[in-house]
Amino acid sequence: MQNPTRLYAIADDRQSEAATAMLQISAVSHTYSSTTASTLALDGIDLNIAPGEFVAIVGSSGCGKSTLLRIAAGLMTPSLGAALVDGAVVTGPRPDVGVIFQDAVMLPWFSVLENVVLPIRAAGGNLTKARRHAAELLDRVGLAGFHDAAPSQLSGGMRQRAAIVRALLSKPRLLLMDEPFGALDALTREQMNLELARIAEQSGCAVLLITHSISEAVFLSDRTIVMTPRPGRIAEEIAVPLPRPRAATTMLHPEFSALCHQVRGHFDGKGE
Ligand SMILES: Nc1ncnc2c1ncn2[C@@H]1O[C@H](COP(=O)(O)OP(=O)(O)OP(=O)(O)O)[C@@H](O)[C@H]1O
Ligand SMILES: [Mg+2]
């Protein structure tokens, strides 16, 4: 039998983790209901992300990852439980939380720069200051010379970089990303991983990244969470103690392949 003192210690740890969490997912379950069917998508998810921490979630298709992210982003209310940002229950999108999806939506009649400052415009913020900051960030992610381009002139990778700049511009303390590089080719994706590692380390914001790529999850995260097939539950949390800053050489670290192997073990023979 487990030592009760140890169990109390674990409960205490969880409570203090929750008290300092940037994002707290607390006992979240979600059922999609229609007149003909009801689908239990998430079942009892508990997850805390500390300020500045990078957490990746991997899981098979349909296990509820996007549902979880939409709940964290305030785009959906869970059937049970709650998402909390900085201790406050999430009731809708927040300006201090950036969200990036697989396909960046850009308005075709605005330039890249104007698309990037759009949320600041919508919030009635200082546009002159925002444009100056956006220009700097666009340069930093390799989009110098594309400030005035139309979104249609950008490649998929360039659009996602612009989307990251757009999310960073409001100085979010939490970035939620749902398969942001899913539509990119393997080489561009690897390059974007290196850039995201650098951006996350420099900005210090907490990140929740959903991905189908095991190596991407391990490369970027401090912790990789594996979900079960639907209904989504947490199957395992794997700490990733690889040194930072992460760089191309991180992938040569013997522990990198050992961790990828550990994550892959959950999917072997299950079609992931
Ligand atoms: N709007 C909806 N109405 C009904 N069922 C839904 C809805 N959205 C998602 N589902 C169901 O909930 C489950 C989880 O969907 P979700 O999109 O969260 O999965 P996912 O893990 O993001 O999948 P993928 O990796 O393919 O993006 C799936 O079985 C899906 O069919
Ligand atoms: Mg999804």
C-alpha cells in the first residue's frame, strides 16, 4: 500500500502547482451532443502549465486535442470542469493569450504588416507603436522585405511566421498552438521548430503546443503529454530535461532519441 504521507505530499505539490500555474485545466470533460448522437471527447483532464513552461501534447487523431485547446482559448465551454488562466476561469478569448491554428487566416486586402497589427487595431491600441514593434518582429523571423506584401505572396511557412508575430505582438503570457506547422513540408517544419524554440526561450511566455510529430514535441517541450485515443485522457506525462537553448544539435543528444522512443511506445501498432 502507498505511504499516506507521500500521498499527502503529492496532493500538496499539485495544489501549489495549481496556485502558481499560468494555465490550469481542472477536471475538464467534454461531450459533444447532437439530436442523434453524443460523443465523449475529453474525460477528466487535469493539467497545469507554469509561467514560461513549454508543454506539448501528442495523441491520435480525434482524441480531443483541439477540443482541449479551444477550451483553454475560451472558444468553448467544457461540459465539466474549467480552464483557468492566471487563476481566473476562462470565459472567452483573452488579450494575454495568443492562439495559432494550422492555417493562419489573413485578410487578403491588407498587407502582411497590417494583418499582423489587426488585433491591436481591433482592441483600439496604439497602432504606430504596434507597427514599429511588428516590423521588428517580422524582420527577426525572416520576413524583412515582406511587410508590404499581400498575404497571397507568402509561402505556408512565411504565413505561419507572420501568424506567430501577430500572436506575439500583444505580448501574451500564454501561447496556444494547434498543429501550427501541420501543413508545412518537413524541411520548413524543422526550420520553424528551431525558430519557435528561439522565440519561446526569448519571449519567456508559456506555450501549449498540439502536434502530431513526436520529434517536434520532444524537441520543443519541457514536458510532453501523451493522450489516450478518444475519450481523451492523459496517458503519460514525460519530462524532457534536454538542455536549453535547443538547437539543431539537440537532436543528436542520446536522450532525445530515448525520449522520442518512449513517446512512440504509446502509438506502436496503433496507427499513429
Ligand atoms: N463540433 C463537433 N461536434 C461533434 N463532435 C465533434 C465536434 N468537434 C469534434 N468532435 C468530435 O470530438 C472528438 C475530438 O475531436 P478533436 O477535434 O478535439 O480531436 P483532435 O485530437 O484535435 O483530432 P485531430 O488530431 O484529427 O485534429 C472527435 O471524435 C470528433 O469527432
Ligand atoms: Mg485537432
